[in-house]
Amino acid sequence: MFVQMIHLYGIVYMIGDYNLIRQSRVKIADNKLLVNVGIRRTTEIELTNIEFIKEIKSDKELIQSFNSFWACVTPLILKYLIGFKDEVNCQIKLKKQVKAYGILGRSYPITNVNLSLDNCKDFVNKMIK
């Protein structure tokens, strides 16, 4: 009975996490960019702290570092386990570090954000204005 309850809780958690990712991943509010990856990771960036934003055509253009925030639905490890991943098509470089928060409130510094967006060109044009 206990194990069945844990499985049920896990299913409800995954459905809730998926809905949060699907409906509110990237928002602009109060001169801030809010980026959420469900209930797994979140960060808040002042628009004045953005050094540049650009559209990415391939993984070779990405700045990959330990200080990167990946806003993708599928975790990067799944690429190696099941053979697919979200395509990152937008990158934001920050002027100075900000904190991102992970599972259980663990914070870590980030200097750039890698996004997987449906309408990357529209987003980049809106952010540049």
C-alpha cells in the first residue's frame, strides 16, 4: 500500500511539473525575465543585466560552462539514455552573475541562460526592443 502511494505521488508530481513547464517557462514581468523549468529550477534576471541575446543555429555556438542555466524540458542526461533532447535555440549572456535555484532550494551562480523556445525569433526581437 505504501509503495502504491509513492507511485501515485510520483505520477501527480510529474504531471504537475510538466504542466508548469508547458505553461510558464519564460515570462517577462516588472522589468525582469523569469525562467522556470517546472518545479526543478528557476531564476530571475533583471533586463538591464542582459549583455546580449542571440538565436542559436547549432550546439557549436553555445557557451557551455558550469555556470549555464539550461531551460529545457528533457534533462541533458536523457540524450545519452534515450537518444533525444530539446534543441537549444536561444542564448542569453549576462553582464554579472545571478543566482538560480534548483531542487530543495539549492542556489548556484549562473552567467548565461540556454533556452529551448517555440518562437525564438519573436522572443529575441521582443527582448532587443
